[in-house]
Amino acid sequence: MDIATIIGIIIGLAALIGGFLWEGGEVGGLMQLTAALIVFGGTFAAVMISFPVRRLKTIPRALKLAFTSANANTGQLIEDIVDMASTARREGVLSLEQKIAEHPDAYLREGIQLVVDGTDREMVKQIMEYDMDAAQYKYDGYAKIFESAGGYAPTMGIIGTVMGLIHVLGSLTEPTALGPSIALAFTATLYGVASANLIFLPIASKIKARGEDDITRMEMILEGVLSIQNGDHPILVRRKMDSFVTDMDAGLPSAASSSPSSSSASFMENDL
């Protein structure tokens, strides 16, 4: 579980509700089922209209990315790549076939298998970059769903407020009820703006960040596979791998390899 996502949402809600109470408001004033139905129901409907069903089915996987921590052990992955580089220099790349068979990283398995099979260096690079492009496409697709929800929610909030004001203007014969009715109408706007900026858009950003980390990891593996194929010394391979660790720690994509335009991945699920 990614504790940062959970804590962030809790702190955000606590800050909004706490500020409201500090000014003398009551929690009951924020609990309006009608406004929630208009905002969240309308947002969900708009997202359903915007994306095909096959894309909507990826929402649980997208949420899992946002609310769970990455499982990749970068340090161990570097040690494995350096060890393979050492083995390949001593015994040849064919000796890696058995070593790679049970490795948990599918992308590394695929790359080393291509090398073992005698695939040309440029072809290895091209195939693995295609996989990288497919991964980027997957993460972008996940994030776009929540970005769309973040765009629709404030608009639905405004619609809910306008509907509430229409009802208020139709009840001008009861002046004493105007204040509470107007407050109720604006609750919909609050729901829309708060959900967009506290839930939907931050989740989209978290998914993008996860994607950047994964793409950097894939770039590191690609560089390691090409170094093994080239017969580079293990010390040189380690230095190359360490440069990627700095990029991942900083949360920045690495510039070590270019990104092609094609999109396919044999090692991934066909999510999109």
C-alpha cells in the first residue's frame, strides 16, 4: 500500500472540513446526497461516454497503481544484471539461458533471451523499445481516464449549483429559506472542485509518476542487456546502471535511450 496517497487524501479532506468547521460551519451542512448524486453520478456518466468499455475495464488496475507501492527492487535488479554481465564474459551469452529462465522481471527475461538467441543488436534494441512504448501508452491511458474525471467534476458541480439556484428562484415566496437553499446549491460546486483537485487529478499524476519510474527501469534494463551483448566489463555495466538509479531517485525520466513511435508489447497484458 502506498501510504503517501492515503495520507494525502486524508490530510486534504481534514483540511477542507476542518477549515469549514473553524469558521463555524456544521458537518451536516456538507453532507448533501442530492449534490453528491449530481456531481459523482454525472462525472461517472461523462467518463463512460468518453471511453470505450475496454478502457473502462482498466480502472481497477489504474487504482492499484495509485494506491500500492512499486514492487521493483532496483538494487537487486542491478546486481542481477552485473552478475549476468560477468557470467557472459567468462562463459559466453549462451550460459545465461538457464540463469534468466526463472528471473522475476519479464522485460529482462525477454531482452536476455533475444541476446541468447543471437538476435542482432539493433533488432534487440528496437524490439525492447517497442515494449517500452507500449508501457508508456498503457500508463498514459490509465491517467487520461482520471484526468477526464477531473475535468468533468467541476462542471458537474456548476450544473448542480445552477439546478439548485433554479429551485431557489422558484421559491421566492419563502424568504427565510433563501439562505439555506443557496448554501445547499453551492455544495455541488464544492463537491466538484474538491473531488477534481483532491482525488481525480492527483491520482492521474501519481499514475504518471509510476509510469515514469517504470519506463526509467526499462531503459536501465535495455542498457544492461545491450552492454551484456556487447561484452562490456561488469564494472562499466554497474556504472551505467548506477546512473539510472540517480534518475529514478530524482523522479526524472532518463535520457539514455530514445523513444520510438511504435506500440506493442509481448510481455504485457493487452490492456488498451
